Amino acid sequence: MTGKDNENILAKAAIACFSSSFASAVLNGLDVTKIRMQNKNNKAYTSLFGSMKKIYREEGVSALTKGMEASMYREAVYSTLRISG
């Protein structure tokens, strides 16, 4: 492997890490809402955006960001290894 190949792999890894982490952060609120809607015991959440508004009103923005850090770490590691490897 040449120096240029190593630089290319590092660039791919950095781009994969950043882009997947960013996407995970942006979509985290949708993921939280989806999980709550999938709970069969909870009939309070019926539509996606209605449920997001309900979560935001009743619990605040922090409820929509629950698990964001772990999700970003998971995506960063997974995508970096998958794309650059």
C-alpha cells in the first residue's frame, strides 16, 4: 500500500465517521418517536409528527434526543469500518 492509498482510506474513514454521526443526530428524534409508536401497550402515539409534537410538549426537547450520543458512536464506528474497509 502506498502513502496515497493510506491517505485515501483515512479520508474515506473521516468522511464516513462524520456523515453517519451527523445523520444519526439529525434523525434521532424520528427514531425515538418510531420506537414509542411501536410499543403495542401505548395507544397515545398514532401519527409520526403528532407524536413528535406530543413528546416535545409533554417532555421537552431532551426526550427527542435520548440516546443520541450512543447512536452517534454506534454509527460512527460501524460506518467508518464498513465504508473505509
